[in-house]
Amino acid sequence: MSSLPVAVFVGGTSGIGRAMAEAFARRTNGDAHIIIVGRNKASADDLIASFPKPTDSNAIHEFIASDVSLISNVHNTTAVLLQRLERIDYLVLSSGVLIFAGRNETSEGLDDKMALSYYSRWTFIHDLLPLLRQSVQGARVYTVLASGPNTPIEKDNLDLKKNHTLGKMTAALTTYTNVAFQKLAKDEPRIHSLNHAFRASWYWKIPYYIVYPVFSFLSITPEAAGNIHLDALMDSPAGFNSYDPKGKLMSYTPADEETVESCGIILWN
Ligand SMILES: NC(=O)c1ccc[n+]([C@@H]2O[C@H](COP(=O)([O-])OP(=O)(O)OC[C@H]3O[C@@H](n4cnc5c(N)ncnc54)[C@H](OP(=O)(O)O)[C@@H]3O)[C@@H](O)[C@H]2O)c1
């Protein structure tokens, strides 16, 4: 078995996932197995071409195309990974779309934003547990979404089909992720850490040099954001961690046991 680190970036073709994949490739000098999951092959090819050329012949840099808004596609992708890999050391999840639109159901009946930001990510973690458990130093899972305090869970309206609002959805995504991570941290001691981060501000889609002079107090370069989040991932303490937009550990008031036990599993399955 190759001792090179194995890292999977779901949502690694753009934004923070891409910046973290770039930072990871730089830090390992390309000597790693790096897998990018997303839809945009051209962007993935461009990213992979930018990685340092590895010196270890076991290094692999590859792209797996998958529309992960459908959970059936996620299962297909994890089946490929389970077949091909012996372990996963780092799993970074950042797939998503801007949350400005209302409810929009996929053919599987889930809201597309909830599917991308929560359900698909949980399916990746859940399906890939056999590989995460095999990491020698303990796998690290990092989801970039919206860390923060928990809000009450509507147990009879988990998919928010009733009274759907954007505010309710973002609060629910934060809470679902926290509670499910708490549950997993408790049940899976072989996984080193489960980390929920808040995406740092930067102006990825507008040329950086245009906005920086005006918004420098708010923005950082994509490269800096990638390094901030990668540092947080690499240095993460054991268990469940919550990070602020600057990659600093935040205090987190855990959900109570009853919520973790009753909702952690429901949300996860
Ligand atoms: N807390 C906050 O205030 C805050 C603010 C902004 C963003 N966020 C969240 O932080 C996360 C990362 O943000 P970002 O700026 O890095 O996002 P981004 O630049 O828009 O990147 C999103 C990634 O998701 C992938 N993706 C989108 N739809 C997909 C699909 N159907 N199937 C597979 N992959 C898909 C994209 O890949 P392809 O195009 O290749 O499919 C891309 O790699 C997102 O979840 C976003 O919602 C949080």
C-alpha cells in the first residue's frame, strides 16, 4: 500500500475547494493521491495541470465527474472510490450554490441547495466510512458551509418542504451539519476530526486586483483562503470542531444528547 496521503475534494473545481486542493498539492509537492469531484472537467484539468509534478511514481491526480445534487450519483461515485482506494486521509466537502433562490426540487425530491450542502455531503461521509476508518493517522473531514450556533430542529419537517424560507434553510443546514458531526465524532473514534468551517470572504469571481483596494478589510486572496482552511484542517484537534471565517477555532455549545441521538441518525440516513 502506498504511504502517500489520499485526499478527496468534493467541490474542488472552483472556490474554496479548489483553493484548498491547490494548497494541498503545493504542500505535498504533488506527492499525493488527489481526487477532485465535480462537474466541470475543463476546470479540473486546468487545476490538476497546475499541481507540482510529483517525484513519487505512486502519486495520482485525478478527476471524477459527478453531479452530486442527486444522491444516486453520490452513491455511484462513492462506489467507484470504495473499489479503487484503500483509505482516505482527508475528505473536503465544499460543493454548493449561492443560497439566494427559493426551494427547487431535484428529481429525487430534495431541495437542490440542501442536497448539495448537506445530504450529498453526508452521503459521501457515510458511504466512505470504511475508507476513512483505514487512515493510519486518523482521517480528517472538513466541510465548508456555515458554522455557527444550533437552532431548534423541526423533526416533522426535516426536509423543510413546509414553510420553506431561506433563513430557515441556512439555519437548518448549520444545525444539521453540527449535530451530525457531533454524532459521528462520538460514534467513530477512528476518525480523527470532523470540522465545520465558515467560508472566508473573498472575491473569487471578480478580478481580485479590482476589489482588493476597496474591500481589503473584507477580502483575502483565494490562495490565502486555501491556506487558512488547509491549516485548519491539518491542525484540527480530535473530535468535532467549529471554525470561524478566518479559520480560527470557535466556541461551540454542543446540542444535547437527546437531539444528537434522535436527529444525528435521522439526518444522516
Ligand atoms: N457561510 C457563508 O456565508 C457562505 C458564503 C458563501 C458560500 N458558502 C458555502 O460555502 C461552500 C463553498 O463556497 P464556494 O464559494 O467555494 O463555492 P463555489 O465557488 O461556487 O464552488 C462550488 C463547488 O461546488 C461544485 N458544485 C456545484 N454544484 C454541483 C453539482 N450539482 N454537482 C457537483 N458539484 C457541484 C462546483 O463544481 P462544478 O461546477 O464542477 O460542478 C464547485 O466546485 C458552498 O457550499 C457555499 O454554499 C457559505
